[in-house]
Amino acid sequence: MKNVVIAGAGITGCFTAYFLGRLGIRTTLVERSKVADQASGHNPGGLNPLHGPGIPGPMLPLALRSFRLHHQHAPEIARLSGSPAIIQRVSRIELAFDESESIELSATRDLYEDTEGFAARWMDQRSLLAEEPRCHPDAAGGLFLEGNGMIESASYTAAACQAAQKLGVELRYGAVLGLKHAGSRVNAVTTSAGEIGCDALVLATGPFMEEAERWLGLSIPVRPLKGQLLRAALPDPPFRHHLTWKAIGVYHLPGGNAWLGGTQENAGYDLEPTAEGREAILEAVSRLAPCLRDARILSHEAALRPSTPDGLPLLGRAPGWDNVFLASGAGTKGMLLGAGLGEAAACLVADCVPLLNMECFSPERFNPPVRPVVHHNSPS
């Protein structure tokens, strides 16, 4: 029987462990700090498969597959973990402030109308303000969207980890310090808590991939993208729909609270929330609804998301290595894509074919094969 090590207990690592546990494969999940320590535990928990980089485009099949996997497995995760894993259906209004933005939203409307389980309708300014009178009066209209989901990210990731443990996965804490290998096969992972032998290794370390580049001698351009969010108590009455404009959103929670956000910053590994970030978020959300400028801030959080140059995740066998697999780089779509990436990574480890074609996410796109140099004899 294989002995698999997964490095990283974010949403992707926990779902990889869960699916390997379901296959009965002996698995050790290694986490350097705590489960869902980074973006997997600090995000609004949106399961929105029809938005984001590569959508519509190469990301869409993975996004929809992931969306369905969350709904399919949430009840089992809740049963195994003993923790709630509730996916709420949420509605959303995307605002437009001029004709060009209204035209841009027409593509989103078409995608929603063409996807089973989703719906969209355009609201002119009068309909928009009738539905949500607190929207900014300068908004020309909005696209009303139905079908998306939302979960509580930290508890859901922890529940997926607990479910994996119930299926036989071992959770160990410790920083991965290096790899031991014989030729192109890794046979052990060295951690701060000791050495772990393995027959296969999955690197799901989120934004922390630079060390793996050195260990494997590969280009793994997954880098941290800092995101700041505010958790706030909103003025009464509660918002009934999420409100968004471009990358800014108000994502309401039960009880009248909401996530406000967010920022996307190339700030290295800096995790400190900033006064500038807070002010930028409040200024931006007041563009959605002026009353939000006076929201009572409950917490100000920052986390690192794993980002790639082309906005697509990395999934597949590490080039030049027989038993090392990469699963990272989902960026702002990590909570959604974690289920699909985890399922596909488990399939690769188990030598079965993933249900989706994942070639566009292959690490080989950043590690093209080296062509042999052909030497020609020069004429004498």
C-alpha cells in the first residue's frame, strides 16, 4: 500500500487528504502551523464558479466540478467531522455605473443563463433601488444573480481535515525542511518534528513554494498575493444580497455582519493589516452603498493567497520527478477550487485518470522540456 505525504493543510491539502482517505490510501498530512492558517481560514467562503480568472475559459470546467463536489461531499464531511459543513445559497447584485460596465455584465448574464442551477436578470436603476435602496444612487443598474454558494471558510476547512482523519489520515505538525530522494524518486520528507518516509508526495503548501523550487530544481512560480478584509457589523436592516462591483464586495453573514473587501497586493510575505488597506476597503465599499462608510469594524484580517503569473492553478506531476505532485496556485478562487484540485491530486497519486482534462494546469507550462543540442560537423 502506498504511503503518501501531503505538505500543507489548507483547503486543497485537506481535500486531497479526504479523497485519499476515501480511497483507503495511507496518508500523512503535514502542517507547519495550524489548519487553515492562511487564506483558507481568512476569506468570505464564496463558492462562485462563474467568476474569476479563466472564466469563461479553461478554468470553468474545474470551477463547476469543484462547486458540485462541495455540494456532494459537504454532508459526508459534516457527518464524519461532527462539525457543521453548511453551504448556503446566496444571491448577488453586481453593479454597473455606466453603459460600458453594463455591456460587460451581459457576458456574465449569458453564462448564468446557460448554466444549470444558475439564473440572472438585469435590473435598471429603478428596479435596483427598489430591491436595495441603499445602493449608490449613481449606479446605472445591476445584474441580479442566483445560484452561488457560501460557507464559513475556517470551520469548513477544519471539518474537511477532521473528516480525513476519521478516514485514517494522520495529521502531524511541523515545518517541512527538505526532501530525501534516490534519483528522481522522493523517499522521505524531513520535518522539524522528524522524518516521514513516503512513496508519493503532494506539495499543497499554498503560497510557500519557493523552498520547493530549490528542493526540486524547478520553476514553481507560485507567489503570495496579500489580501486584506474587514469583518463588520452593518447598519440595520440586514442586506439580503451580496453586493459587488469589479473586485470589491460586501458579503453578508447571518446576524447582520459581513465581510468587506478586499485588497490584492504584491507585498511578499508581509501579513500585517495596514491602515491604508482599511481605508481603501471602506472607500471602495462606500461606492457600493454609502452607508457602509460608517460600518462598525469587528476585525481587520490579512492572509496570503497562492498566485501564479497566468492566474491558473498548478496541478500535476512535478517535471522530472516520478512521485512528486504539485497542487497550488488557486489565487482568489482557492476555497472553491480546493475540492476539485484535491480530487484530481488524489487521482494522480492513486494512478487513476482525473475526470477532467487538467493539462492546462500542468507545471510543465513553466518548465518546458529542454531540447537536446545537436552538433553538426563543420565542412572542412
